Amino acid sequence: MLAHYTGIFFRVLWKNKIPNSINILGLLVGMTSAIVIAKYVGYSLTFDDFHQNQAQLFSLGQVETKNGNRENAGNLTYRGIPIVAQQSIPEIVSYTTFNHGVETLVMVADNEGKMISYNEQGVVGVDSSFLQVFTFKALQGNQQNALSNPYSAVITDAVAKKYFGDKNPIGQIITTKVSWGEEQDWTVSCVLENPPKNSNIQFDILVSRPSDDENLWESPVYHQFIQTTAAANPEALAQKISEHISSLPIFKDQGREISLMLKPLTPSLTSFELMLALIGFCILVLSWINFINLSIAQSLNRFGEVVIRKALGSTNRQLISQFVFESLFVNCIALLLTVLFLTLSYDYFAALTGNHLLPLFDNSLHINTLFFISFIVGSILTSAYPSLFLVAKKTSGISKVSKVTDQRGQSLRKGLVVAQFAISSVMVMGTFVISSQMDYMMNKDLGFNPTNKLIIKPPKDKQQGKQMRMLAIKSEFAKRSWIERVTTSSTIPGQSYRQEVYFSLKGSDKKPLLYVNAVDTSFASAYGIKFLAGTDFSNAGSDSTNASKVIINEVTARALGLNPDEAIHRELVDQEEGETYTIIGVVQNYHKTSLKEHIEPIILKYNPRRGYLTLTLASEDKNALDNKISELKEIWQSVYRDQPFEYFFLTDQYYAQYDAENFFRKVFRALTFISVFLACLGLVGLAIFEASNRKLEVGIRKTFGASSQAILMLFFKKYLLLLLIATAIGVPIAYYVMDAWLHEYSFRIFIGVRHILIPSLILFIVALTTISFQVIKLSLVNPAKIFREE
């Protein structure tokens, strides 16, 4: 019986080559897309799963209020919270800190006494319990006691090879310097395997400082984790810790309260990944819809076969088995081609996603099992209706059975086409909105000029002679005719806000948290930042007088309850140091960070001794800068002999903040193309079917005087109506989804009429163009030829 079914299948497959090829291609594209997306999303669910106690690990966050008013909130907490809480709350097993430091110069002497030095971003301060709380594999040294001694360091395998080569690093000394001149020696006690890529806890060097129990409540600047008992309830535990900390005299007496949040280390999907998973499912559904639609269309041409076989004694069960077998065979061919295609191209997809993919044949999250189950269910469902539809039709004889029409089948096909293009409408509109938001972010006036800016990383210099060396190198750089301006700042645009200090107006109770940036006299002019009131440091006096003066932005002025003009000459008090500063200028708000974030209150303090050097170039022609960069390096090494010369262009770093969004746009655009391609595949199949089945109607209409244009409009009107219905369904869904996505951005576009009309028009043009060849060919055919064939 199986051989009989197989023989019939191959004859039918050959007879209907084009529709079956469309079916197989649609299933191939749909399944490939779904598997790649599932592997991408699945990889995100493996983050930090290698930690032995993952389910009991939580990062701390806090909201602090004073007399009911919010003081601060975020993922940074007071050092004393886990220390004090563990003493009274038995559900807390252990705790640790993980504080990313600023960029650090790391130096190691080689065998000949020559210094090997690099600027490192991954130097992290931890405490002695870090390697007991988290699970990282040790390659050399005693992992358990590696951080127990102060001034010990644990390095990764990559760092060990970078600085020590084949030499045993255990017991070796590494020296670190930071931009404000602090220098420290550390003894290497352990070498760890490089942290896995699917870990949110990334580092190069772990350093252990002596514990400071005197400053437990100085400021909330610690990134901390706790390990709980297995039976602990996170919500209840967070409430218990909050109540305990808030009851301490240091908070209670000042009317302050701490509300703790426990964020589990177990991974969760981002909105992008959830959207991606939904799109993957929709693409798979689109391929199934294609299959059903084309199968029903083909089944109408096989009604004669059903009638004859019934007349010869075939039962409904035998006929259904035959048609289900054929459908499953087509699905299996598509599945085998999908596996073959992915096996050959999976490395390409892995590279495309930055290796953010689970292995193709890895089934640790049962993704392959779930996909295979969905394949079986989908194959059965997509084959069941066409088979039942065809076999269940009543037959009264064997005459005129070569073709048959069915109103219910037509309605279903129209409904499936509407569903396909409704999904495609959502995707096309979504792509247009994402592209519009990206164009808006890339072209918006940032409040400063990021172009032609070459950034040199700050020297990690000791205090003695520091200002003299900085002035010397700035002077040498400024002598170059192709350098228009030179300025320094502790942070540059594109970097996060770092130093946070509470300030208050003299005589006021308001104490807003301001973000400090140390700059020299030409910072504002070099970056083209506009003043709304007051003046720059260059007009304010000497170094000694500038030291007591500050510049603020609009947001800071509002936080202080002042307009720009009122703020000039007002005095601010640093709540940490007790120093008093005079406001000499108010600058226009500028986007120090990406447009996803709010503009924070900024205060510019005068400090010409350290920071990033910003060189404003006459041109940013990178190809013409090679010789000039070499010249800059020579100048640098003549002043800072032991410091590496590292540079980058500001535009590269600033717009790198949108790498995730650019990746999202590329992925969404590719998936939109796939969804429209699948929808158009189904449309091509239906157009071929209708062209075949409505030839006689066209011949009769043309015989009675209908023009080719009238025939053309007859067909186009039908598909245009379906597209209008699909658009009416898809647009509200797309609007709701994309409006929710846009709310993740502090600065965003607003969805308007053009974001609806342009994508809809594009989709209409693509869809009508897809079917135009078959429709135009049919409208131009000679009626006499049609009658001869029929």
C-alpha cells in the first residue's frame, strides 16, 4: 500500500511541479527562519545557567525615599545592606560585590624588566566570597582562597596569555593605575577560564581590596548580589530586608526608607527577543497557510480522480490516507531540505548573530523536540483540511468531473490570503517605523557637534607634575595645523554618567543628584555646546578662581527650581565634600548618552589636569590620517613614556550605542522580506490556479466584448479588496505593537499617517506586481485558443 501511495505521489508531484515547488520553498523558508529564531532566543535563555546556585542568586536594587520623596533608585545599593541583613535574616546565605571600575592601566614587567601595559575595561572590584557565590572554572591556583587576602588578583586565561605568555602567572605582580593617579600593586593568586559568552558577569581581572566597614552607608554605589536559601521567597525576602534596613537609626532618624528589589540571575527575554519569537511563529504559520491554500486549490483539480476511485470501490478512509500521505511527504521533503540547508549554512547564521545561537543539533532546551512536535502537528493540520474537503464532497456520477468549484473553499482561501497579508502588513509597517526611529536618532541635533573628533584615552598619571605634562601635550597637539582645538574632560559624549554627587543651593533644602564632568576651559566651545546664560571657564578667570566655579545644564537649573538667568551667580554646596561653588554658566541640554535615555542633570567642574583628550580635526578623512596619527603617537610617547597611546573617533563610539537597534532593524527587515515573500508565494500559486480555472470565463467575457483592461481590472479588484481587508486588520495591530516599542525611547518619533500609508502602498504594489504576470497573460489570451483547449 505504501509503495502504491508513493507511486501516485510522484506522478502527482511531477504533474503539479510549480505548485508543489512553491509549497516546498515556502515550507523551507518558514522552517529555516523559525529554527534560527528559536536557536537565537534559546541562547538567551542559557545565560548564567552554569552557576551551581543560579536559582538562589539575586542582584540587589533599591529605591530610597526621604519623607515620601524619591531620593535615588537603580541597581546600585549601599555596601552595608547585605552585610547587616545577613546578620539578622537567616534566608541570606552569602553576598558579594561586583563593582566595575573605570578604565585602568595594567602594567606587568617582562623577563627583561620592560613594561607591558594596556588600558583595560574589565578590572572589577570584588570581595573574598565572589568565587564561592559564582561558579567559574579555575585553571591555575586555589580558587576557594584566591580572594581571601587583600590586594590579591584573579585573572582570566586571556589576560594571563596577554601579559605573561607561557610563564606561570601565580605569584606575579600586576600594577594598576587610574586616571586620577592612584597606583596599586596586586598579587596574582588564580587564573580562571574565560567567562562564557552567555554570562552577564564579564570581567578580565578581579581585584580584592581590604574591607571598609566604616563607610557602609556613605553612598549607594555598589553592585551587589545575595545568595538565598532554596526555600526563600524573593518577594517576601525583599520586603523583610527593606523593613530591617529602614528601621536602622541612620535611616529612620532622617525619615528615609529603603525599598529593596531582588532581580533573579535566571535569564529573561527582552522585548526584542519576545517580538522575535512571535515573528518566528508568525512566519511558520505563514508557510502553513501557504500550504493549506495551495493544497485546497490543487485538490479542486483532483476531484475527478476522487470520483473515479470512489466508483472503483475506494473508501473515504483510503482516499484520506492517500492525500494525507502526500501532504506529509511534501512536508518531509521540505524538512530534509531545511536540515540540509541549515547544516551547510549554520556557520553563516552564527557569524551573522555574533555566535548568539545554540548549536543546531543541541537539544538542551528541547528546542529541537518542540520544533519536531510542531512540525508533526502542523503537517497533520495542514494536510487534514484539504484531504477532508476533497473526499467529503458528494459525487453523483463520473461526468464533468475534471474540475469543480467550491464556494466554501474559495472563502477559506480568501480568508487565508487576508491572514497572510495582515501579518505582512504588520511586518512592513513595523520595519518602516523602526527605520524612521533609527533615522531620527542618527540625524537628530544632539546639542553638540560629534564630527571630526579624535579621542585619545586619558593618561593614568601620578599627581606630581601631572598638570604640567597635560598642558605640555595639549600645547604640542595644538601646534599642528590640522588640529583646530584641543580639550580635556573626565568623560565624553557616548559614555555613561559616572560621578554622582548631591548638591544643594545655598540656603535651600533641595538636594538634587547631579552628574559631574570635569572639564577644561575649552570643552564647551570645542564641542559646540551653546550657552543659554553666563559664560565659559575661559572667561571666568585663572585656574585658582575657576576651581570654585561650575557650569550647569538646563535640566540641573530646573531641578534647582531656577531658570537659566536666575541661576547665574547662585551658589551650590557639595553635600559630600562641603565645598561651595558659584554657577557661572548654563548650557543648553545636550545628549551625552543615547536618545533612549533621559538627559540627566549635569554639572561641569573645572579640572584641566586629567581626562580624555578631544582633538577637533580639520577633516575626519581616516585614510589620510595614518601619518598624522603616527605623529601624535610620537608626541605622546615623548611625554608619557610608560603609557600606551590609544585613540578612537567620537562618531564611532557615540553611534555604537545604537548597535543593538541597528541589528534589530536588519533582522526585522530580513524577516519582513521573508513574510512578504511567503505571502506572495501563496498569491502566485493562487494566481496560477485561477488563471487555469477561469480561462473559460475569460474566453466567454472576451467573446461578448470585454476588453483586456476590463478583464485585468476584474482580477485586480478582487485581490485589491483582500489587501484592503488585510491592511485594515494589520494596521491597528502594528500601531499598538510599535507604539509600545517606541515608548522604550525617551526621544522618539510619533506614528503618523505616512507610517501607515507608505508601507501599505508598498505592500499593495508588491502584491499586485506578483500576480500581474499571470493576470496580464490571461487577459491577453485569444478566446478561440481558450475554447479549443477547454
